[in-house]
Amino acid sequence: MTDMPRLLRGTLPLLAALAVTSGFVLPANAQPRVTDVAAPTRAAQWWLTALNVARAWQSAPGEGKGVTVAVLSTGVDAAHKDLTGSVTTGPDYSGSGRKAGGPFWGGEGTAVASLLAGHGHGKNGAAGITGIAPGARILSVRVTLEYNDPLNSDAAITRKLPDAIAAGIRYAVGHGATVIALPLDPGMLGPAATGDPAAAGGSPAERAAVSYALAHGVVLVAPAGDNGASTGTVNYPAGYPGVIAVGATDRDGQLALFTCKHAYVTLTAPGAGLTVATPDGGYATLASTDMSAALTAGVAVLIRSRFPRLTPAQVAQALENGAARRTGAHPAPGSGYGALDAASALTAASRIAAAATRPAPAHTAPPVARTPPARQASPRPLAKHQASLGDLAGTLLEKVVLAACALIAALGCVLILAAVRRRRAQATRLPLSAQRAGQGGSHARRSRAATVQQAAQQSAARPPTAHRPRQPGISPWGQPRALNAAGTPSVVTPRIVPTGSDGAIGMTGRARRKKTTGKPPWEPATPPAQPLPTLPVPTSRPRIAQHAARPPWEQAPAEFATAPDSVGLATTGPMYIWNPEASTGPQPVIIEWDDNRD
């Protein structure tokens, strides 16, 4: 038998309680010593029964196989017969210089590893320590000092331990660990109950490393602390958010005197009177929240092996939901959600995983007739192309119909607008006689009443003239004529007016329109509002110039016989009558006198 020194944490009442619980008596004036024990059997490991581990193995038959759990502590003895083939040793970040096999190396780390993933030895592993997840792999990373190491009083070393823990967390995440068992706060170690203040309180690097691990889906489990009966200070890394902090209970399920009582405690697990493996190949019995955290980390490994897609928060939720709560009074401070139960935690994890990965309700598909593999090919490209053409034709037809409707609507709007404009024009249109007034001469633009009134005014204003005999060189209208050198009136070229075949005088400069109906092509004139004035009758004929010659038919026979033949007409018979039936020659020219010509 070999001796393993172990300083029990706390005050004298705590030491006495631990002595009773562990079944051994400690000298009052001596350093506490932990007596080694023989290799326990599986039946002697009462915590396995208390945690319902056998039922949990039924839910997770692999017992943690395929999961790597990192043990950040003082080192792990990979040669122990209960741990052989399960440990991978990582770097030493403690900076202490301690070597494997020395008196201050691997004591706490080996104990944690055996409770977490020990596989026992002998036939069917019946002898030795059997951990909660015997199929898991252990990654050992040294980041702290043993409780009894004299280097705990060296502040130059202890103040660097929180950063060493941070480095160990990042190393574990980088090497595939999905569960990390964290150590006690380095500031709580040492011969004094208060520990070294230089290492207390954690560090920014440690806090950042915790966040880094959680972001990468790694579950972090830490002991809540062993100073519940003394200083009761907060322990780190247990106090960081996201870390599962575990308190200790004794064999009766009551809170241990030394366990932390802070509110950050998540749940409790057995932590007093446990048999553990030692670095020299033996076994010992001790008490610490570090052992409670080891058992809880083992259950987290079982959950991870059975439901690897659960997040760290979901794993923590499964542990909390599966914890056995005490009945009766309010839970005592430091008990968290209750006592750890491995089987119930696996059941809760199963429900969480089912809710997270529940597929959408599947619709019952109709039975598909079996066909040769050649007929199960995807639809032909031609059929797909034909379907596309059909869709395109339908789209074009819809566009054509919409365009036609829009065109019809636009045409209807144009017709309505034209009708409105036409009605407005008809409402403001002048009478037809007024519209035609612009087609005639100046007389056509004046009304009949205005023309008659103007003629009456001109006749009334013209002074009456006495009848004077016609004189040579005077036109029938009193206009003087030019006389030639002989004193006779000069010959005036008459204006020729053409006549039709029926003897009608034609219009100059325009063709006569033929009437096609019995009604006039213009609207009847508006009757005058007042009776037309009576035109005055002239009392005398217009004054005729003295030198104007009278027409032949107004001359006396004697004058006519002596008048010169200035127009070349025949002098036989009355020349002012023309009979077309008696003449076969050319039609005579009718002279039209023009007052404006000499």
C-alpha cells in the first residue's frame, strides 16, 4: 500500500465532516492524509447506481464512444490499468516544470479521468474504476498545480495559471474535444483556505477562451468550488456564463459542507466519499466538487455520443431537465436545478433532439407501379420543350387579347371625343346663309335689309337732276366720253359676254351650277324685323354728259340715219331686236356698257 497526501479544503468542522463521511479519522495536529484502498468492484461504486448510469447506457449503448473529452487539470496517468489505451497527453501550460511520475503531478487529473471515462480492468472490466462514459477518449492538458504543491505560494507562477487554462481550452477545441472538464480555480488552492489571491478571479484571456469554445459547440463543465464553508468567493472558470457549474453532495444526497453555495451552480452530483484512481496505479478516497464535475462531464459525453447535433445550451438544458428536484421546502442555496440523473438527462436530450429535428408532416404518396429502370428516366427534353412552347403561346395570346382590348378602348375614346367636338361645333355654328356669305361678292355679305336701306340713303342723298338732252361724247349714264380729233366720240371697245346655245347669258369667270333639287342650295333669309322702306322714285333721269352718244334705239330716225356705223351692225330694221330663227349667221355680240371705261 502506498500513501497519497491530500489536503482537505475548508475549516476544522469541514475536516471533521469529511472524516466521518470518508470513514476515517484524521489527527487534529497533523496534515490530512488520504488512505489508499483496494481496487473497488463495480458494485461498490454506489454513485453509478445513484445516477442511474445503467439505464443511461441503454439509451446510449456506445457509452461515449467516438467522443473526445478534454481533462484540463494536473495531468493524467495514461499507464493506469483502468485508463490504458484511452488517454492522449497534450502540452503542459502550467509553467511549473513538474514531470510525470513526480510527487506533485497527476493526482487530481487521474482521479477526474477515472470517474469520467475509466473502463476498469480484469474480466469484463469488473475490477477497478468504471467511469460514466467508458468508451470516450481522454485528452489530458496540464494547466494548474496540485493542491499541496509548494509552488502555490509562488505568485509568479500562480498568476499565470488563468491564462494557462485559457490556452488549454483553445488547444482542446482545436484538437477535436467536444466536452471539456475544467479545473478548480487556481486561486482557491494552497495550504491556506483562501488560496493565492494572485490567481483568483480568472482573466480576460480565460473569459475569451470560454466564449471561443462555446461558439465552436463545445460543452464546458467546471467544479463550483470547495470553499463554501470558508470564504465563499466566486470560483472561475465556473462563474463564467455558459459554463455548467456543479456542486457536491454526499452519499445521502445532501449538500456537502464544503460545496459552493453561489447562484451560478447549475446542478449537484456526488462529490464526497468517492473512490478514484491514483497516478501510481492505486486507488484512494477523496471529496471535492472537482469529482462532481467529472461525473457530470461523463453524462454530457453520453448525450454527445447519442445526439451529436445538440448545441452546448441544449446539452445543458437536458442535464437541467433531467435533474431530480427535491420536494418540500425551497431548494437550498447551491443545489441548482437538482441532483444529476444520467438516465433522465438522456431522456430529456432525446425529446430536445426530436423537437429540433422534427421533419415536416409527410403526405401519403400514391403507390407507384414498378417499371423497368429504363422507364423511370426523367421526362424527355422534348416534352419539357413542348410544355414551354405551350406556356409561351398562352402568354402571347393573353398579351394579344389585352392589346386588342386596349386598342378598342382607345378607339372608343377617340370616337366619343370627336362626337363631343362635333356637337360643340354644331351648337356654335352660324346659319348656312351666313356661312355662304364669304363665297359671294361684297353685296352677298350684307343682309337684304341693310342693302335696301343703304340704297335708299344713297338715292335720298343724290340731288335731283333736270333732264338734259344727250350730247355727243356722253354715255347713257352721264359719264363723259373721250372725243377724237374730228370731235366725234371715240370708239369704245365693248366687253363681250358669252351666251349659251339656248340664248342665256353666261356668268363671267365661273360656270353656272345646275340645280339638282327643287330647293335652293341656301337657307331662306330671315324675314326683317321691320317693314322695308319705300324707295323714292327719281323725278328725272341721270345727267348725261354732253359728248356722250346715245344708243341707236334711243335716237330719232333722222339721227339714226346719219349716225356713224361704229359697231359694224346691219342698218336694216330695228337693230335692238335679234331673232335667232331668222338668222343663220354668227351670233351677234351684245355690247355691255361699262361706266368705268371711257
